[in-house]
Amino acid sequence: MKIYTKTGDLGETSLFDNTRVLKSDERVDAYGEVDETNACLGAARAAGVDADISALIVTLQQKLFALGARLADPSQKIAPRVTKASLTEADITFMEDAIDQLEAGLPPLKAFILPGGAPAGAALHLARTVCRRAERRVVAMGQEGDPFVIIYLNRLSDLLFVMARAVNHRAGLAETEW
């Protein structure tokens, strides 16, 4: 399979239901932001994290592919037939449990903190902000937006914040308060 197809040379792309849309379409923009979040997670992992954070990042990256597929599928036909493209309430619970576990090892948050810290922690903060942008893009889709996707992205950004704090705490770096 060739990487280049030339089908997008005029600024259009195909969604999973074969609908042709402009690459500037709000749906394409939204799943592009999800892809960018995924790439930021890859950068965080490459910067060096503990095994548990690394495994968590891989799980989140796989789920972000599923989320992108969901966004690229306006007629909602792929998830029922491709199990790895499905997302459920259990995925939200998984993130909430991860937040609770990571927070248990952190000092209580008493003020806003500035993003930064260790390279992996800073990359996770960047991933969080890109995730928030993806969430805004999905919200901007209005009725075309998927409420579950919004919930997922909202919870994911919370998890990325806590992961950044955990990575920095484990590196022995103090948080800079605002």
C-alpha cells in the first residue's frame, strides 16, 4: 500500500462512510486535534517515564485512535463492526481510576501550577492543552458532536494533568505555583 494516494491533492478527504469533505471541515479538524494529542503522548513517552506511566500512555494512545475513528465516522458504522474502534463507559471509569491512583501519591494541590517540569511532564502538560483544544473542536461541531467524545476528552485532559504532576513529582521536581 502506498502512503500517497493523491486523493487529497485538492484539499478534500474521505470520512469512513466515503463522504468527501474539505480538509478544513470541523470534523476533520476535530480528529486532527485528537491525532495531535496522540503525538504529544508519544513525545511524553519518548522523553522517559516510569513503566506504569508508559503503559498508561500506550493504552491512551490506542483509545485515541478509536476516538479519532469515531469522529471520522459520521454514520457510526465502524465501531459496531471493528471492536478496537469502540469506546465505552468503562473507558471513562478506567481514566477516573487512574486519576485517583496517581493523585493518591501526590501532595494536595493548593494553587494553580505552571506547566513544565521534567521533559516528560512538560510534554504531558502540552498533551493536556492539545486535548482541551480537541474538546473545544468537538463542542464546536454542535449537534454533529458526540456527547460521549466530549466526556472522554474532558476526562482525558484531567488525567493528563495528573500524569504530568506525577511524572514531575517522581522526578523530584517542585511545582511552580502561580
